[in-house]
Amino acid sequence: MLSQVQEAPGAGLDAFFQARGIAVIGASDDVTKIGGRPVQLLLKYGYAGAIYPINPKAGTLQGLQAYASVVDTPTAPDLAIVAVPAQATLQAVRDCAQRGVRGVVVLSTGFAEAGPEGAELQAELVRTARHHGMRLMGPNCLGVVSVPDRIVGTFSIALEQSIPPAGEVGIVSQSGNIGSFTLRNMADRGLGVSRFIATGNEADVDVADGIAALAEDPGTRIILCCMETCRHAGRLTAALEQARRRNKPVIVLKIGATEQGQAAAASHTGALTGSDAVFDAVLRRHGALRVRSFEELLDIGHAAALLAAQRLPSTDAVTLVAASGGFGIMMADAMVEAGMTLPQLSETTKALIREAVPTAGTNNPVDASAQMSARPDILLKMLTALQDDASGSTLVLMLALSLSNPRLRGVYLEALAKIRASHPDRLLVIISQGPADAVAEINALGIPVFRSIPAAATGLAGLVKLGRLASLPAAQPWRGEAGTIDPLVFRNEFHAKKALAAAGIDVPREEVVESVEAAVRAARETGYPVVLKIASEDIAHKTEVGGVALDLRDDTAVREAFARIMASARQHAPQARIDGVLVAPMVRGGVELIAGISRDPVFGSVVMVGFGGIHAEILKDVAVQVAPVSEDEAQRMIRGLRMFPLLDGARGTPRADVAAAARTVALLSEFACRHAAQVAEIDMNPILVKPQGQGVLVLDALMVPAARNTPAP
Amino acid sequence: MLSQVQEAPGAGLDAFFQARGIAVIGASDDVTKIGGRPVQLLLKYGYAGAIYPINPKAGTLQGLQAYASVVDTPTAPDLAIVAVPAQATLQAVRDCAQRGVRGVVVLSTGFAEAGPEGAELQAELVRTARHHGMRLMGPNCLGVVSVPDRIVGTFSIALEQSIPPAGEVGIVSQSGNIGSFTLRNMADRGLGVSRFIATGNEADVDVADGIAALAEDPGTRIILCCMETCRHAGRLTAALEQARRRNKPVIVLKIGATEQGQAAAASHTGALTGSDAVFDAVLRRHGALRVRSFEELLDIGHAAALLAAQRLPSTDAVTLVAASGGFGIMMADAMVEAGMTLPQLSETTKALIREAVPTAGTNNPVDASAQMSARPDILLKMLTALQDDASGSTLVLMLALSLSNPRLRGVYLEALAKIRASHPDRLLVIISQGPADAVAEINALGIPVFRSIPAAATGLAGLVKLGRLASLPAAQPWRGEAGTIDPLVFRNEFHAKKALAAAGIDVPREEVVESVEAAVRAARETGYPVVLKIASEDIAHKTEVGGVALDLRDDTAVREAFARIMASARQHAPQARIDGVLVAPMVRGGVELIAGISRDPVFGSVVMVGFGGIHAEILKDVAVQVAPVSEDEAQRMIRGLRMFPLLDGARGTPRADVAAAARTVALLSEFACRHAAQVAEIDMNPILVKPQGQGVLVLDALMVPAARNTPAP
């Protein structure tokens, strides 16, 4: 890895956000050029510090005194925006270092994204910057904006017409275009923005820096993040935990969810993407809400900004109200599909609603009929009854075309302002397509407005999740000591299971024997019935070489089976080194799980748990998380499986020992962390989960050694 | 059922759409009243025929001559809009009949939706109308609009500001509000509307009438339909087939998909909703595209209207183009998740793209970089290469913020107009948030514009489906003769299976015996190993009473088992009438399916097929369709199951005889239709599906008799 960053995420980023003096290296009079745009925008939006255009010709540029080099500027700028061709960037960065610049944004392209030569140049830039204690953003990036400070270190067309109002939404994005699109959309919705960071190639400053800087910024209350990949897992998770500590919701649009999307991401960023499922698990664990589309990012981001962390819904209960039965049905469908619940209203509430609106249907969804909007006082009376209802649910009011009608618009706005004043802590959201100025008025009351029923359903479900994620305990990275392990574990299942047993995992009593008589002795000690399996590091698929005998019930059967297995193995796998035959008890009943460890290129050791067998294989019914996981986390993983009812007493079967299964997964994950330098992969298949209180047994296990020099996770 | 309608769907609806003369009964001078609005709107939008306001006071109303009764009008109006209180409607309808009116829209409320008294009044309205050969729309409805004819028989606020342009989109909705919302949104998107029908209580005219009338209307090219329930399955499917024959795509927003939504629908419409899964299957079978949200209805409806049936995409292949890698990744994710495929471009195409845009990444998604929009000729060159590409895929171009930039807008509009002219038959869609006038310009070229990446993905997938549905052969209703069946089939599995075998379904050789010796004889004839099962109509769960013995390998085992089963059954179920013991071969191997018949309150006999066992039960992995199904349909049902890979050679297992399984399901469905009067439910569980070419065996079956007087499906 290129960047062996020492700093904590976010360190030194004040050079970008609180710069006293900005140099634009490669400045131009032509405002369509990337070196012309930042000068123009700094002037246009009223940056208060010194602006130094740097251009070999010096003279005057866009009305400002220009300098041939940054070393010539009358004061030392904190920040330099570099917009010269790639070959000239190294000299520019050296000049910056000489002049005492603290932060450099390299907008130029032609670096790692362009090939090995560019990558080398990029590495040299970073070395230079680090050597002089400078932070470097980019290259190949859209740079930085601090709205309150009017710092515009970007050439994004999102700022061409106007700068958004200063506000509480912070944006950090790898892709400049997606970041710009987010900024523009937030501004179009009338939302204020605090800071914008587009990290591009992330040679030094990365998304984690951005999240951490926004977490520490008193002006930012909510963080929107777009990412394609992660180059430093530990920095990302540390930054997410920092945001959680500061009580700032983080919403992440992580793109590249499908194989095709990941292939595109790999070719776009040149970085390994890792498993999307692992990314998902990591974000959830560290308190960030992952969204699936740009629209969700904007909708949930907008609503979360209006509600702030203090007012996120604490329940998935919603009370739905529309003037039409049809819309009520559509809302009920969408909300239930998004995982929300529809509690019934109390009899008191129902009576109060009927008092206000005699024609109303008072089930949830409430069919309030057109009568509800006949007069503001009628509407207010109904809304008051609903907001006073004991269920404490979020009230969702569908307005369809109403706000386009001047009379109805007046009714709604009057009643909404009053209900917000009387019930400031109760949650209320609106569904309406507009018009935009009516939506803005409602937003100004602190009431989120979703454009459509599906957006409201996804949005509310997201807000509920965001609230829950914030309250989870912070996840801890592995801090145990590395252990060493006997390489015998890679040889056969017997040794693999012995090592797991030493780590506290339950395995059957087993023995590897080399003779018929030893097999009979071992079988008697184990207790009949038993199974015999060939023990060889060279034979992965034992059944295929006739290497397994099940349900052996007496000495004779064991003798026959031992001879048959050895002969068959020698015949079918003449080259195999054979350690002998494993004698184990024949175990039946219970439900079969599988668990394992694999190595993710981004996040390191990952633990997986799922159901065994062909059904689960077809359905890919597995859960993953970065190791180690606690027993609680492992329980949540198991309980989140689609087939979980199989462990939970489906169709009259006894409930399985889920706690023991979770303990086994947690122990496996710790084992993997302890031995990460030596063990790359572990498979436990099957794990027999017995009825509650009776534990589990790992019936088979396999370990794969790490390639030499594999770094610890 | 109330309405025993004789007419084919759509018959007589010209009275509504081509009315020469309209009476408004209960007309008012007050345009905020439901009797004032139609008069106002007919005048405002320039209806060319006679308008007769009817009001007991007669005189002048909104500047028109009013009459005390419709019988007094100088000419006979074709259409009457009734807006009097419920109690007065019957007289109004009688007057209409007397005057020779042919169609009546009853806007008034207080009928079936209000309780039994209202239902009786509604029934009387229908009897009166039918007796005089009139069609009746409503009551409790938002009525009818024919845009080209300026017929406005509604008080919908969607028409308060303006009437949409006349165009090719027909709208039929049960819910007036949802219909109005659709109309308004279509108009706001600049799309023309042909006719609007809101059927309300559907005492006479129903959604099927509306679909059929739109299918026959030469001005309508696409039909948007919103429904909560269906009151006449046969009429609905006939109308859908009519639209398919006329090559008019039908897009249906069927609401009430969840239990909670259905409960709301039941309380809103007072009608049985039936199973949502069956509704889904019926719509698909009869060529209608079911959408899941209002936004999908509008988006897909809009695109389909622009493309018309002739230009719907014939492939699920898409080529994705964006100026930014990040957007490309998002598009790839969304398209793949929606079921689209991303073919690679040919080397020729790639070279041509690089010739036009040297910085472009030429994989799919194409990362065309900002260069693509530098000049119209560059963009056109690239688009030409893409549209000429041999894959024939649909081209999807992401414009993000570009259309908001005046220079870029010019570049795009020029190039898009040229590419449409040079490649009129190739498909191209745009993703852009606007501005609205730019979108309208692009739409005017016949190019669909989706607002977001997810909308484009769902929309394109919907358009592909719509094209495929149109080309499926029309589904035929059951036309076979009813059969009679020996009531013994309800007694035990032996007789149930005998009846199925007589219908051509493969069952094991079996015999019911009453003595030990007969059991041994039967076992020998069957061939060992055999199973024994208690045969009794009173014992449903045989295993629980010790009534099953498996894998009996010789005479002795059969003797023991017979005695044990009889004793155990007598002990555990002393009241049960026992027919004897069933002797059957012990069958192993193969994959287990289940199939069955149930009775849907809307659609009648429904056939189900799915996987057996606890996994499938938890996952609810079943497919349903209205009986009968053809073998082809049954194959599609089985192949659509999530666990289908189990039958298709997953993990090296032999491929199963899917054709035989499909044949069995088809035969079962025909059997159910033939015996619908006697048999309400059938369960075949399990069906053993053997390897390809070896057929299936129905190992167990159960039939439940129909309640007396159950109507045939």
C-alpha cells in the first residue's frame, strides 16, 4: 500500500477548511479552464482571505495580482489549489512546501488512474507532502468547499450558478461528480451545506479524513458520504466511530454492489473493492446507514437534517392518514414492505377523530376523507388527536394534489404550523409532490416532506435504522495478542478440530488410528455407533475416494470398514500421504450450520455463518462480519438468516441452542484474529446445533494456511 | 353477486364517451358543489353538445337554461351525471330511463360503501338501469372524462385548473383519487390523455368495461389501470385479452399487496380482495404489466406512450453511458439488480468510441468522460458508434446536471435530435432530473427520460416485460365439461390417488388391505421394500398415531408392522373409521415437490406448485396460477421457483424430470376444473420428481370436498 498514513483521520484538515490565504497554481483568466474556475468562484462568492493566482506570466489575472510562483506570495497561504499539468505538479508541491503551505488540493489528472508512470508520480507527490507535514487532497479530484468560509477549491459545475446556503449538511465523496450532484441537489432542496470534500485518487486525504473532519466540525450536524471503495479499513471504521461519538448521523451511498458494478469500480478507481456484503456489515456495525440509491441518500439525508439526531424516530410504528382509501392502501403496502408496523389507534383517539371528521374511517390507515381539509380547525383537531395518541407512532400524512390547490394549501399550512408548535417533539412527515415553495414552507417548520409513498416508506425505515445504529455500542477492533499454531492443523480435520477445541470450541471425541486393532479399541472407547474417515492432507473430498464409512455398529463393521477405506484410498489416491483413519462418534439430529473464515482484500479476516446443505447453498443464506465478533453480534448474524426459523422451533421442532452456536462463531472469529498471520481460511462444516441447552458440535473442519507475509488484519 | 352482467366488457360505453347531449341532475350554481362542477367544466372546456342542468328550481344555471326534470329536456341526452343525495337517485335514474338516456354516472355517495341499506338502494339502481338498457357508472365514483370530446362527467380537482391535452393515454381506476392523480401527473408531464374512467362502487360499469372500451377506442394507444379488487374475474381477463389483441399495452397498479393493505382495501371497497399472488399471476398471464407504485405506473406509462407497442425493447441488454465513472457504477448496480444484462461492445465500436472521445473507458458501463459533451459532433459520433453496435441493446445515457447548463443542454439536444433522425428504430433513454422544459424537448423526440437511475432500471425492466407479455399466446379459460367423481376420494389417500391416476397422473402401485395375510400378499406383489400406512378418512396425520411403517424388507417385517399400525391407530384414534392399511412400494431418491388446488374468492380454482419440506415452507417458495394451466405454463411456474436449481442439477445431482412434473401440475389443474363443483381443495405432497426421462410419482394426496352449492370457477 502506498499511503502508510500516521495521522488520525481528519488531522490537519483545517488547512483546507479554515485557510487564511489561498494560492491557485496554474491560475487562468479563462474561467472555463480548471485553473480559472477556482479564482473566479473565490471572488464570486466572497472569500475574505488573500487570493494568490500563480502563473508563470505573473501580471494581473481576473483583476488580481498574480505571481510567477507560490514562493513569491506576500504572505504564506494555508491552502494551494494545483491545476497545472501532471508533470508540473511535483515542482508546485515542492514550492508549496517551501512557502509553508499546509494543505494542497491537486485537481490535475494523469496520476494513478492513468497507469504505472502516473502512480509513481503520485507516490512522489505524497512523499513530498508528508515530508513537509502537508496534507494533500487528490490528485484527480474535485477538491474542497467550505461554504461558511467561502473557500471554493474546486471547478465543479455544481457551483457555477450559485453556492448553497451555509448549513449543517457535510458531504464527502470519492467521486467528484457524485459529490457535486449531491451538493447541487441539497441546495436545490433549500438545504444548507457546511463542507464538501471530493477525495479522488485519495493519495493522502481519504474519505475517512473527510468523515472525521466533518465529525469534529461544529457547523456540521449530518454527514453524507459517497464511496466506491475503501483503501484503509481501520481509518474508515475509526472515523465512523468518531462521528457516532459526536452524535452525527452518517449516511453512506456505497456503490459497486453487484459484480458488474464492482468490475466498473475496479476499473474506475484502480483499487480492490472487497466484498460488498462485508462492506455492508462494516457500515452497519460502525453506526452508518447504508443507502441503495442517490435518491435515498438525498431523501434520508434531507429528513435527517431536518430532524437532527435528537428527533430521529425511536419506533417503527406509523399512523397513516390520507383523504382517500386508495392512497391509504398504497401507504399501508409500502410501509409494511419497508418493515414498518401499523398500530391501531386507541378508542379515545378514534372517537376524537370522528368528532373532528364524522366521515373518517378510523382504522390505520386512517381514511380521513376530503372533509379533513374543509377548515384548518377541523384538520388541527384531527391532527391533535393523532399526535396525542398513546402509540407514539410517526404520523404520515398523504397530501396528493392538495398543495397545488390554493385554498387547501392554506388549510394545510395553517394546521401544520399549529400542530408543530403544540407538539414540537412528536414526529410528523408529509407525502407531497409539491409545489416546491409549499414544500419549502413545510420543511421550514422542521417537517420532512417525501415526494412519493415509496420514498416515504424507504425514508422512514432508514431514519428508524439510523436512530438504532447510533445507540449500538461502539465495535472494538481486535486487540488480542497474535498466537502461533502447529502447522499440523493444515494436515487433516483431526488436528484442525484439536486446535479449535483448544480455543474452547466443542468438537466430538476423536482419534486417528493407523491399525485395525487400534480402530476397534478407539471405537469401543468412543461408544458405538461410530464413523470412520480417511485422514490425509492430500484428500479433500473423502467420500469420492471411498474414504468414509457411517453408522458402524460393532467391531466387525469397524474392521471391515477400516480395511475397505485404506484400500480404496490407496487405489483412488495412490500419491496421497495418509495419516490413518479417524474414528469418531456417529452423531445425528440437530440442525446443521456452517461457519468459516476468509480473507477480504479490504477488511481482512471475515467470519461467515449460514445454514448447511444444498438449500442454503442455492439461497446464499449467510451472514458475514469482520472478525472478531462478540457473542451478541454472532447471535444477530444467526437471527438475521432467512432460514432462522429452522433453529427457532419451526413446525414443532425443538428450539436449537442458538447461544452455543453464537459462542462458537465468536470463538472462531477470535481464533482467526489470533492466528491471522498463519491461517488464511477456516471452514467448519457442518456444525451440529443441538436443542437448547445441549450445545453444538463441530463435526468437520478445514484450515488453509496464509501465504507467507500476509499482513495481520 | 349483485351484478349478473350479460354484456361483453365495454358494451354500451359509447354513451359515456360520445354523448350527444349531457344532463347534470342536481346541477348547482355553486361551482364548489359536486353538482356545480360538471356544468362549469363542460362549459369551461368547450363541450360541443347540449348541456342540460337539472334542478327543481329550473330557471337559469351558470348561464344555461335549467330544467326541473330530465324528462323536460328538449332533446334526449345520451348521458346523465347524477349529483343528487342518495335517496333521490332512484327517481333520477327512472327519469333518465323515461327520457331515453343511455348512460348514467352516479357521483353521489351513500350506497354499498355506507352499509346494507345503501347496498339495497344501489342494487335497485342497477336493476332499474339494466331493465331499461342503460349502463350505470358508480355510484360513489369520480365518473368519466373524454378529452377529445370535452366530456367532463366528474368533479375531480385534477381538472380544476386545466384539462390535459388530448392524447393516447387512457386511464381507468376504481379509486377516483388515484385516477385523478394519474391524470394530473400525466398532464404535468406533457402527455395527452384520451379517456378517464373512475368506477367507484362498480355497481354496473367496472374496470373490465373500462379496459375493453379503451382497447376499442382508436384514440387510445396505452391503458393505465388502478385497481384494489376485482368483482368479476372472467370479465377482467376477457378485457385484458381484448387489449392484447388490439396491441395496446396495459399497465396495472393493483394495490393491497400486503395483509395490512388488503385489510384496508376490504374495508374501503367492501369487496373480497382474493390472494395478491393470484392477482399477480392472472395479470401476467393475460398480458398486463403489474407495477408496484404510482411512480412506476407514471414512469413506465410515460415511456410506453412515447415508444408505443411497436418500439418496446425486445431485449434486456443495456449499454450504459455516463460522463463519470461513479454514475456508471451506480447504473450498472441498478440495472443488474433489475434483471437487465450488460453486453460488452464490439471491438469496432470501442475503437469508434475512442476515435470520438480519446479519454473514454469503453467497457460497459462506458465512462465517456466530460469530453463527450465538448461539441455536438463529438457526442453524435460517439452515439452513432453506440447505436450501430451489433448487440442491439438499449442505450442509456446519464446526464446528471448537464441539462441545467445552457451550453451542455445545447450540445445534448442537437446530438439527440440527429441520432433519433439517423436511428429512428434504435432505443435510447435518458436519465436526467430536468429542467422540465429540456425534458419535454427530449420527450418530443420520442426519447423517454427517467428522473433517476433506479427509476430507469425499474422502468426499462418493466418495458421489456411489457413487450414480452404482449407476445405470449392468449390464455384460454376452462372449456371442458364438468365431471362427477366418487365421494370415496375424500375418504383416504388411496382413493384420492386412484382418481388422480384415472386422470393420467402417475402414482405408485398401491393396495388397501384389511388383513395381515393380504398385506403380505400385496407386499410381495408390489416388491420389497414396502411401506405400510393406516387408511382412514378420520386420520389426517398418520405419523402422529403411529400409523406409518417405512422400509419394510420382508414378510416378517410386514406382519409385525401391520399389527403394530392397527393396534396403535385403534389406541390413539379409537373413534376413527379405519378402512385398512395401505401397502405401497418404498420409493427413494429424487427431489420432492408439492402441488395443490385451493379456491380463491375472486378467481376460483387456483393451482399451486412448490418445493416440499421445511426449507420451502419457511421460504414460501411456491408459484400459483388460476386453473387450468398448460404444461408450458406449469413449466414456467416450476422454473420460476427460487429453489429451481435443486431440479436443475445443482451440485452435481442429476437433472430432474421437470417436464413430467409440469405435466402432472397441468393434469391436476384440469382435474380441479372438471370437478370444481365437488372438490374444493387438493394436496399432493410429496410428488417425487425422478431424474430426467423417469417421470414423477405422487406419493400422497388428499382431497377436501366443496361446500354444497359452490359455483364452478
